[in-house]
Amino acid sequence: LGYRILMIFSVVDSKYIEAKGKVILDFINKYFNQDFDMNGENRMLVNANTNSGSAALKYIRVFNLGASHEQKAELMIYAYNVITADGVLHPSEKKLFREMGNIFGINTKEVLSDTRF
């Protein structure tokens, strides 16, 4: 779910750039083994038409059910790095990031002050 959430964050402003992809690849390398099927995940995202904030919120709610506070904070750090990778924080990105924090019960300022950031 983390990959799907980050991919949606990467296009919520309608601009996917390589720098956003690099953040997502860092996430994959940290949390998944070599068997991760990126092509299959991407096909699923395209087929499900999940390039909207509402789709991300669905995945965020499911992630929230089974993740620890630490896992949620870590995903928020990656999400923030994705949405700021192009140097511009679009209003739709900011809104989705805040909604993610609300669902997770994490203040976005807590995430931004995290020393891993």
C-alpha cells in the first residue's frame, strides 16, 4: 500500500518528474525485496484509475488500520519528500498530505520536525 500511496502523491499535482520517482525507489529499496512487482503494481494503479486524491485516501485509510505509529510517520516523511521533490508544494499536494496526517492521527509538524527528515 505504501508504494501505491506514494505513486498517487507523485501525480496528484499532474506533474510526475524523475526526482519524485527517485524518492519512491528509495522507499522500495528500503521496504521491499527483489520480488517486488513494480510493473504489476503500476498496471493495477492505471487499471483502477487511481491517480486522484480520493484513491489515495482509500489506501491511506487501509494502511492506517494495520500500521504502527512509526510506520505511518515514515510513510508521511516519504510522501512529503515526493511532493516537494520538484521544489513546488502544490495546493492539492498540501491538502492530501494534511488529510493523510489527520487519518493517521499525526500532526504534520511532527513529521516535518522528525530528525530523519
